[in-house]
Amino acid sequence: MSDSGVIYKGIGGFYYVKTAEGMIECRARGRFRIDGITPIVGDRVEIELTETNKGFIKSIIDRKNFFERPPVANLGQLVIIISAAPPVTDLFLTDRMTTVAFHKGIEPLIVINKCDLDRGEEFLSIYSKTGIRCIQTSAVTGEGIDSLKEELIGKVSAFSGISGVGKSSLLNRIDTRLGLETGEVSQKHGRGRHTTRHVELFELPNGAIVADTPGFSSFDVTSMDLTDKESIQFAFPEFSPYIGHCRFTGCAHVKDQGCAVLAAVDAGEIPKQRHQSYVQIYRKAMEYKEWEHR
């Protein structure tokens, strides 16, 4: 007997697949190992039932997108938790994540957490000019939680951010049934302890599906496929009104004369910090040599 569903959790070679009949514990067929394919959380899969609540994964339905680190597939939204209170989030790291999200066809959502300690107005002023949705929250006071819940409805979202910014605390505030482990921020180093050790999907009362993931240190943002330097400009939505209006065709928007994007930066219409992030990502892509990766 066959069925289909979504992998909600994978631990020690066992995959827990949510189907219309409930959660089924599955193993992957041996051919996956032979073909070098590993099912991951978020995969839509076809399974073969063998006994009560047991089965084998037969095939993986085509993925819309996926990350290798942490392993998660078919996301509709990447919720990037940042904070102006310790541990303060690095803006460039956040911009790399929004760029990767757009590159993979995933909508980014910026959540400025810990607003009870620091409202992060500088972050808000920057991202309010980008077209990327941005919410201020506090897992302590509950500020912004209802708005965040609304943003999750009808989507499969992954929560990410550096350790200590409050990913698990926000999820616990959204749904108290989750009871996710949280960690205190080290006073000595200003960093949080990792409390999420694997990716797992959770279904919320409003029907939203969210993934709690390890922090940014486990997100392999440096090797993700941002190798096509010409496409990076399209991952910065605030550039879109100016693309195609530069003096020269093929403008890199880095230091070119007659660049409409640079003119918008000088006029304060595009945040200078965002353009600096673009330049760093663009120059990194220029270093990529395709022949070295064949």
C-alpha cells in the first residue's frame, strides 16, 4: 500500500512522514544511498506502508528549493531573526541570508526581536527602504507576536538567526505546546548557546508550518550558489526601480560612472549599508571559477 506525505523530522536514519493518516515512521530505500541522495526535512515523498505506522520512502517529489546546511526543503518563507541587543546581529550576515532566500525563490521576513531591550530602530530604518517585510517583536512582552503569526499563515517557514537572538523563545511564544529548549546569552562572550540540534517541522494551531533550525553558524551561506554575479542585483529588491536605467549596459552597480543605483545610494533612496553588502557579495561571486568546481 502506498501513501504520500511530508518529512517532519529525520533522526538516526529514521524519517517521520506526516500523511493524511497521521505520522509514519519510515526508512529510506537502499537505492537512495546508492544514488547518493538523502531525504531531508520538508521533502514531499512517496512511501510504501509495511505495517502499522511503519514504511519505506520510495521517492522524493521534485523540490522547489532546498538548503544543504541545515538540511531543509520546500520553504516558502525564511524568517530571519535579528537583534540590536546582545548578541547584536551583523548586518552583512543578514543581507547574505536575504540574498540567498531571494536567489532560491523564498520570501525573506526580517524579525527584529528583543525589542524590550533595544528596539533596533537602525535596522528598521534600513530594511523599511528595501521592500523586505520587517516586524519588531519581543518574546518577553509579546510585542509583535500576533503580527508574526499572521505572516506565517499558509506558508512553510524556517526560523533562523545567530544563536541567542530568540528563535526558540519566539516559537514557544507563538505556540506554548512546543516547549522548545532555550538558552541564556553568555555574559562573557555576548553569544547564545545552541539549543536547536536538528531541523524539525512544527504545525501551529493556525495551520502554519514552521521549522526550527540551528543558528547561522550552521547555515552554509558562504558556499551557497551565489555564483552568477549578474543575478545578485535582483536579490536586492530596492535596486529594481533603477536596474536598466544606468548609462552603460551591463552595469555592475559597484563603481561605474552613470550608475542609477549608485545615484540612488547617494540620494539616500537605497541604504548605503545594503549597497556595501551587495558589493561584497558581488565581488565574492567574481572570484568563482566554474572550471575549479567541475
